[in-house]
Amino acid sequence: MENQKFFYDNKIVRLFILATLVWGIVGVIVGLLIALQLAFPVFNLGLEFTTFGRMRPLHTNAIIFAFVGNGIFAGVYYSLQKLLKTRMFNDTLSKINFWGWQFIIVLAALSFVFGITTSKEYAELEWPIDIMIAVVWIVFGWNMIGTIIIRRVQHIYAAIWWYLATFLGIAILHVVNSFALPVSLFKSYSIYAGAQDAVVQWWYGHNAVAFFLTTPFLGLMYYYLPKAANRPIYSYKLSIIHFWSLIFLYMWAGPHHLLYQALPEWAQALGVTFSIMLIAPSWGGMINGLLTLRGAWDRVRDSAALKFMVVAVTAYGMSTFEGPMMSLKSVNQITHFTDWTIGHVHIAAMGWNGGIVFGMLYWLIPKLFKTKLFSEKLANIHFWISTLAILLYAIPLYWSAVTQWLMWREYTPEGFLAYPNFLETLTQILPMYSIRVIGGTLFMVGFIIMMFNLFKTMASGAIVNDEPAEAPALVKLGARNPAQETVHRWMERKGVRFAVFTFIALAIGGAVEIIPMIFIKSNIPTIDSVKPYTPLELAGRDIYVSEGCYTCHSQVVRPFRWETDRYGEYSKIGEFVYDHPFQWGSRRTGPDLARAGFMGGPMYKNAAWHYNHFMDPQKMNEQSIMPKYPWFAKKEIDTGIIPAKIRAMQTLGVPYPEGFDKIAVDDLMKQAQTIVADLKASNIDIEPTKQMVAMIAYMHKLGKDIMPPPAAPVVADSMAMQNNQKEVVLLTGEADFAAAKQIFQTVCAVCHGPEGKGIPPAFPNLTDSVWINGNSPAQIYHSISEGNIAKGMIPYKNQYSEKQITQLASYVLLQLNKK
Amino acid sequence: MKIISNLLENIEGIQIYYIIGLLIFVTLFIIISIRTIRMPKSEVEKIKNSILNDNETEDFIPS
């Protein structure tokens, strides 16, 4: 048959490669910045635009959607044309795909910097950008499926199955997870609430890993690894089994992100079961990749591209074993909320995604520019620096995670938490965060070396934008002959048919997981005492979301003794029915806040404490790594949008009374005045319309509805105190003072200051002669033991032994007060 | 749609769904595996070598 002449579109591949390099270094630099912020909070720069809460989603989105996303497009656009022996379906669609994606990236970066976010991890973008993503993604799929339809080869190679699964998977995930009710151009509320929102979000979050960071990369592996090694893939049969198994199983595993949290047991069991099963197809892919190199390992020695791909496939194998292990409930209870998760995802991102992209670029760019790589030596240096960087990044985080899970769960022989203050653990892991910075720096240096090497390579060659090629036209086949054609070959004949089967495999898991959670009422038992947020609390919650507080603070207490002792009563599903979106978080760089509003609970702090803490956390405790938020005291609450927010909530089913939107601002001001008066009593002047007031209102709402206020009088009666006081003999040993000083500096100093001078009148000075409840040893012991709940001082008899409280009383009276 | 939402709201014994899911997977897995393993070797070799036969690959080492 006569050959047809056509031209490959190399220009679009070059554009996506350049975008990959540019956004890649941006994402790595922002990653380094947030690593620095965790080790040294001064790197928050004192600006609202550069706090960790805003930079962290910028980093994750820049890496996932800008660097990795453009890398995927570059790899797909090149390999698709070559595999199908045709030019892309439509050049205009290719251009819309490229420029639309870059426009979205720029808008995303700006929105994060300005605090415009939905707070749903890896889906933080607001609704207008979500719509743009959907449009550009459809353009990508349209172009890809169109290219498959106009192909000149009979067979649709394995890599393309993965590309199709990527397109379909992300389309389903993005649309379902992004349903939201807009309030304004920059603000919307998820249509799902609480546990429903959590299930949908982590179904998305888990499968974003699957269908953006795994399936396209398996497709790239199936093309670029054989090409770079000059060896066919090890087993094509394995690729078929591993493809269908993996895309079917992945969709079910999302709930493993929510184990022991406020989720029905059946959903948790579903997530665990399918997560464990995922090991098999994942390792099928890894084995197929590594065995492709059998007999060609000499090439690995000489080629940096292949070295990167070997590390990538190895990291993939490690991550896909580690992930299912972390989804076992017994393992998850100690790894969840720790830095293990961060180490795990970075092994995958730096090793697997980074490795495939780097390997692909080192192979592809010389080919595209018809030249040799500028320096194989520099590429090898990049490889070794990058590999070392991964280790220096991950090992400290694993170490940190082990420290967290041991310290968070440690009890004293008397049955108290050994480290009741969250900062005690954080202080121990800060050195690990510093080492992580070194790992990140090395990774960035390697990236810069690669950029130099690749730009020099491009400069030394010349790309042919429209590369001529020829191939015979595709011969249309008749009806399937079962004796000569397998079912899979028949499915591959038509791209749309193959896509339909792929869609069915993907949709089953999602439907079984999502539909029952949304519709079946018995899954979300309500709690009568849980009330909707007041307008002021809602405003505070929106600020909490906007600042990305969820990136460090969780809001869900799991049913473990070490969590309920530290934070308070465990969380129930019905608590979250008005939470659009949910704020459970996924890690604890800071303490859980689910019970921050329960007066008398271990997490309660009064308004003056919150004010001082937001203004300068390091002033309250110099070891804190939380950014300062002084602009809360200056910036106004947007009261103009409050009625629209109330109406939106009503539309979503939140039972505000009819017409409440009209009196919502008055209600807000009324509640704000009570907080202003409370702060005024502590000599803090603030206007009721400031964001600080809304944040304090929100903090005091958390957990309040399901925890009744303490029945005992909040301020101890002096006569009763005297009657209940026990004889206390002060301890004067050096060891006693040392033990007490350690507790004082980690716990008491948060309010009373490191030298005990406090911030009167909110936090009494312990070094002067003014004593609110007396200064006898017994009275001091009683004050510490019973606390002062109204002022935010918890009863420390629940956290420390009698001996420890006696040591503290002795330290206060004999060391701080020099009595 | 109301009929569907009423039906969905009152589904009982939802726990059975993931067992059904497992059964669907195991059944399909067995069928796909058997059919795939029985694919003619010559056809498989042809497919997997095809991406290297594009006049771009040097020193091609067939499996």
C-alpha cells in the first residue's frame, strides 16, 4: 500500500517541555521556601501573601499540575503522534490545551497568594478556574481521542490505554469533587458537607494521585523506557492485566485517608480492602518496567535517562507498597497525621514522577532537536544529586514521624500523657525539618543543572517544528473473527469503544463509594445539639479556610486514648453536617482544633490568648513555628457578603430561619461586641468588624455544641478552695526544680511567659505580689490542679501527677516569685 | 429522579456493596487473566516490538 505523507507537530511538544522546566523550578523553589518556613518561621516573611498556609497549596499545585502536568502533556503529545503515526488531531486544540493550561496555572498561583481557596487538598481552586480546567481538560481529551480515530496503525499500544484512563479518570474526579455553590466570583461552598465532603474529597485526592501521578506516568513508562533502552516491554500480557486491575481497584481506595475518622465503618473497610489489593497491579507495573531492562543493564550504566527511569520505577514500587501498608488500620493509626505521609508522597513525587520526567527529557530533547545531549556527565551529576536529595528529604521525615508517633502516644507510669503539650513533640522534630531543607536544596541544585544541560542541548541543535513522516493508511477491518482476534484486540480497534470500557471500570468504584455516602441518611446521623454557624463564626471559618489553616491543624479527634486525653472527646459524624467544606486536615504540624471551643477542655484558650497568639505566636511560646497573623487585627470582615453566604448555606440545607439573611449582619455585630468586651477586660482594644474577632468566634465554636459547658463554677470560690485544699510541702531539690522548669517552659510559659511575668491582666504575673487566689503552697497547688476554666487555664490535675503539680507550685513560689 | 433518590436514601445493608465489588473484581480479573494468557505469543511479540520499528531506534534488540 502506498505511504501517506504527514507532519509530526514537534512545536507543541517543545512548548510543553519549556513549560515543564519553568514551572518545575518554580514549584521546587516554593517547596524549598515552605520547608524553610517549617524549620525557621521567619521565612513566612511577615506578609499575609507568603504564609505557610498559602504557600503550601501553591507548592503542591505547582508541582502536580504545573510541573508534572506539563510533563505529561509533553510526553503524551510526542508519543501519541509517534505511536499512532499521525499528527495531532487539531493544531488549534493543541494550542488551546497549552495556553489554556498555562493561563490556569498563573490564575491558580495568584489565587493562592491572595488566599482564594476552597481548602480541598489538590482541588483548592475556586469555581471559575475549576470550569476553565474542565474546558481545557476536555480539549485535551478531544484532541487525544481525535488523534486515535485518525491513526494509521491498527493497534492502540499500551501507553495510550493509560493516557485514555488518565483523561477519563481526571474528568470524572474533577467534575464530581468540584460541585460547589458560588457566593461570589472568588468564593463558593462545596455542595457536600462534613463526612460526605470528606469522602468525596479523599476519593478525589487519592485518585488524583492515581490518575494524574500514576496512570499517565505508567503510560510514559511504557513508551519511553523501551525507547530509551531499545528493548520492548517485558510482558505485554502483564500490561493488559495490570492495566485493567489497576484502574478498577484504584477508584475504591480513597477512604483509607479517613481511617478512624468520622466515617461509616463499611466505607473504611472498603478503602482498606482495595488498598491492599492495589499492591498486585502496582507491582505488576513495576516488575514490567524493571524486567524490560533485562539484558540491557549496560545501557543503564551509560545513560542518565535510564538511570532516572530505574530510580523512578523503584520509587514507584516502594511507594505502592508503602501506601497499602499505611492503609492498614493498625499502621494508619500511628502514621496518619505524622510526617510519614509527607515522606511517602515525596518519595513518589521526587522519585517516580520526577524520575520519569527527567529521564524522558534527557532522552527526548536530543531526539527532538536532532543533536546529542550537551553533557552526559552533567546529567549523571544531576542523577546522583537528585537521588541523594530524595534520601536526605525522606529519611528525616520518616525519623520525624517515628518521633511523633512515639511521643504523641507516650504515657507516664501515673497514667498521664508524657508529652501533653504539642510543642514538646514539635521541638524534637525541628532538626529533622532543617535536614529536609538540605534535601530540598540539593534537589533544586540538580534541577538547575538539568535546565542548564537541556538548554545548552537545545541551543546546539535545531528542532523541526513540522517533522515530515510517512506511513500507510489504516485499513479498516470487518467483523471480529473470534479465531483470529482476541477480545482485547477487538476493543483496541476503536478508541471510543476502548474509552467506554475504561470509563465503566473507573465509574463502578466511584459510584459504590460516593452514592451511598451522599444519599443514605443512616450514614450521617445528626446530633440535635449541633447548631449552624452564626454569621460571625461563619465569617471566621471562611478566614480559616482562606489562610489555609487546615495545612497544619486537623479538626477531627480519633477514638484513641492518646488523642482524647490530648484534645478531648472523639469526633462524631453528626458534628460536621453544616461544614461546607469539611476541615479535617491531613497532617498535624500544629495541634488538632476540633475541641478548641470547649471551655474546660484541654484545648480551650480564652479570647485574649487567641488575640496574642495570632498577633505573635513566638511571643506566647518562642518554640512555636506558626506564622504571625497581625493583619487579623487590621483587616475588616467583609460584612457585605454575609447575607449572600447565609442564603447559599440555606440553599445547601443549613437550617437558618427564614429571612435570617436580612438580620445576619446585626447578629454578627451583636456577637462581635461580646468578644470585643471580653478582650477589653484584658486591656485589648479592637473594633468588632475586624477579622480577629471573627477568628476568635470561630475558635470558640469548635466542639462547643457537643460538649456541654462545665457544671462546676468556673471561678473557684475562695472558701470552698480553702476547705478542699490539701497540705502541700514544697519540694526544694534541684531535680524537682529542673523537672518543674521544663514543664513550666513548655506549658505554662505559653500564657505566663518564660520568666513568669505573664501579660496582665489576662495572664497574671507570677513574679509580683499580686495573687488572685492566694499564694500559700496549698492555694498555688489548687490553682494549678483545678485551673481557671473561664480564663482558659485548664485543670492540670488531668495532665500531671500530684508530684509534678507540687514541683510546679514549688518552682513558682521559690524560683519565680523568690518568696 | 425523586423515585431514585427515595430508593437510594433507604438502601439498607450497604456493607454488602464492597463484597459485591470484590466479587465483580475477582470475576473480571479471572476472565481477563485467562483470556490474556491465552493470547498467541506471536501476536504479542509483534505488538510489543512495534514501537521500536519506527525507523528511529538504533541497535534494536528484539526480545
